[in-house]
Amino acid sequence: MFPTYATIVIPDNDSANAVAFVGQTISRQQLYVVDGDTILYNREQIRIANIDAPEIGQAKCESELKRGLEAKAALKELLEGKEFQIVRGDPKTGRMTDKYGRTLAFS
């Protein structure tokens, strides 16, 4: 579980691939790990580019669900109480969103 406050560094929303980063302290309510490759930050779904974690919501079998929950827990642990950067856009393709409308980013 995330601490009440965590530090995150994100680009300014006004520029697609911001070089200058704005530091913000965010509350637990603003950051939520959806699954092993997606977070929800301040109502924006952000999918980590070029990562494909096992599904949770639409798992095809019990094994995939178990691995999906493990991936989600691992991502939570990686982010918990840490400072990190979210850089919008897929560095391989240059796309800003995926086919579901989620922001593509890497950290």
C-alpha cells in the first residue's frame, strides 16, 4: 500500500515530451496502481510503454490472474515512497496513447 504521501516527478501537461520536470508531492488518492503495467495518476490512465504484464480483470485462467496480481504488487513496491519520472510517449514508436486511449509513458 502507498504511504499517505509519495514524491513523483512528472512533465508539465502542456508539453508532450517535456524536458523540464515539475516536482509534485501527491497523495495516495492521486496515484493508484491498476495492474502490472498501468497506473492511474490524477484521473489519467498511464500505461508503461513496451511492458506487457499479465491481465487481472480479463485473465484467461487462474494462473494468469495470479501472475497479474504478482505483477501489480511488484509495481506497487517499485513505486512506493520513491521519486520517479513519467515521460509521456512511447520512445520506440513516438505514439502518445495506446488503442484504449491510455497515455503511453516510461519512467
